[in-house]
Amino acid sequence: MDQLAHTYQQYKDAGVALLMVSVDSPKRAAQLSAETGAPFPVLSDVDDDVTVAYNLFASGIALPATVLIDAAGRVRWLYVGQNPADRSSPDMMLDQARHVGVDKIPTTDQPC
């Protein structure tokens, strides 16, 4: 999450909204946000609605995922980690956003 926080302003400047969805309770999600200093919303999916909708369970555990959704609400890219530590990088997300045609995505070599 530190990498996302570091590049958050680049996403924001590019018109890309970042948010995190946690399977934890709303109270725990708020604690996570405070503990990490996340500059983006940390939402709670305590009923697993999002996790089920994107088929993100493996052996009863919610897998980390990154979903790129366009302004029309269409899923344009989905990265599902194979274990809790397997996550897409901020550079990978920016590259995918460029690939699907999101305007104004900054280059990854810009300073943070």
C-alpha cells in the first residue's frame, strides 16, 4: 500500500480514482486506513459482495486483486493475485490504464 500512497497524486492528476476494498469490518477498514495513512478510501466488503462478484476466493480466502473500471463502469482489466502477497504494482496498473486508453495517465518516470 505504501507504493500506492506514494503514487496516489499521479493517479488523481490523471483522473483515475483509487480505492481499496477490504473484507474486514468497517471499523477494521478505518483502522487500516489510519495505520497506513492511505490517501484513498478504504472500503469494507464485510458481506463479501465484491469478493464474490469478482470470484476472488481461493480455499476460503479472499485473494488480492486490482480492477481497472472505466468511466462507463466496464471492467477493462483484472489482476488476481495467487496468494495474499501477490499484488499488481503501481507501474503495472498505470501501464494497463494506458493500454485501455485512459487519458492523461502520467509516465512512471515522473518524480513522486
